[in-house]
Amino acid sequence: MFHFFQKKYFLADYLHGMVDIHNHILPGIDDGAKTVEESIDLLNGFSELGITSFICTPHIMHNHYDNTPSTILAAHKLLEKEIISKKMENISLEPAAEHMVDDNFENLLENDQIMALKKEYLLIEMSYLQPSLNFDAAIDKIASHNYFPIFAHPERYMYFHRRYKVYTSLKRQGILFQMNLQSLSANAYGKDVQKTALKLLEDGLIDYVGSDVHNLRQLSLIKETKLSKNTLNLLLPLIENTIQTFY
């Protein structure tokens, strides 16, 4: 018999020990935390979920957030100093970045101005308005520099939703997919993004998960998210894979 009222499970109850590989916690350098105090508030909120290990990924976006390794390392050092002063010994922070594939991306790659995760993985994104014209060339360049490309939040690119086969094509290029935990709630980016996130999960196309949290409101959405048993069973191996790869 079909059960209309299936039990739902709080996502927050299954995140203990997760490594968050996509977030905007570093203070004052993009559209995430504006101050060190906001960064600390976010870290305390994550700690309530049992998440204490982070790879910080501020935007590198030409003419919007022109971050460099120097600006990112400076923000990282500032936050680390505050963590030490507050005796938050359980928090682990590593600096990296989320790279927009724009007209300056390949230049940054050639001049070693990118910030990789664990020195091997490059977190990349595209505009939400249209695909990057140089995306395929950029993927080739990333591979030629011996990095693994991780495509941030593929479920959020609305122009792919009606061209779903694009996702399998991207996977055939060797691109890894990172899904936002927020996408599992329609309250974050809408029902279409939620639907696509669930389909990508069901089709086994997601490799890693991250929060992509910019503020406390988004963190609250993750805390409030409820999942079906089936979705949870698909998600748990991805959380474990993220831990195993990036811890």
C-alpha cells in the first residue's frame, strides 16, 4: 500500500563529522560573512551540527570579487587568529576558493593564481544567467594542469533543467559534481532546483556535498530540512565520500 504520510528525517541529524568543502565563511572578501564576528557566529552554528572541518571557498570572480591567494590567505589568517583567541580548538579551516569560469579564469590558471582544495581539486562555477562560453576549454586547461574539476551546485543552473542530458555529458568529460545541501529544500532556491537536485541524486551523478552557506539564514534552512528515507539513503554515501576525500 502506498503511504501518503511517509516519515521524514531531519538532515541536521546526519551531518556530524562532515567536512564542508563549499562555504563563504571567511570574513569581508565576498558575499558571505562580512565581519569576523559573523564568521564566528557561522562556525558556532555549524558546530551545533557537529561540523567543525571546513575548506573555505570565497569567490574568485573577475570584476566582482577579484580575490587572489593573498587576499584569501589574509582573511583566513584573520579568522584563524580569532578562533585561537576564543579557544575554539575543535575548528579546522583550510583556504581554497570557488572559481567563476569567466574571461579571466584561464589567465589565473596559467599564472598560478587559483586556490585548489587539497592541492588537487578545483571548485568551479558558471553564471546563473548563461553557460560560460569558454567552459569546455577551461576544463581542458584544468586537466592539463593536473587538477580535478569540481562543478559547484550543478542543480542550480536553470538553463540545464530542460536539457538534462547536458549533465551526463559533463560527467563524461570527467567533471565531478558538488551538490548544495540547501538545494534539498524548496525554501532555498525553489522547487525546480530541489527537483533537479533529487534527480541528480537518484541518477548517481553527484560526487560530493557542501553547504554553500553565506549567512545564518541559509544555515537555518539546512537545520530545518527534512528528507525522505530514500533521499537520506542516497545522500549518506556522498557525505561519507566527501569526508574520505577531503578530511
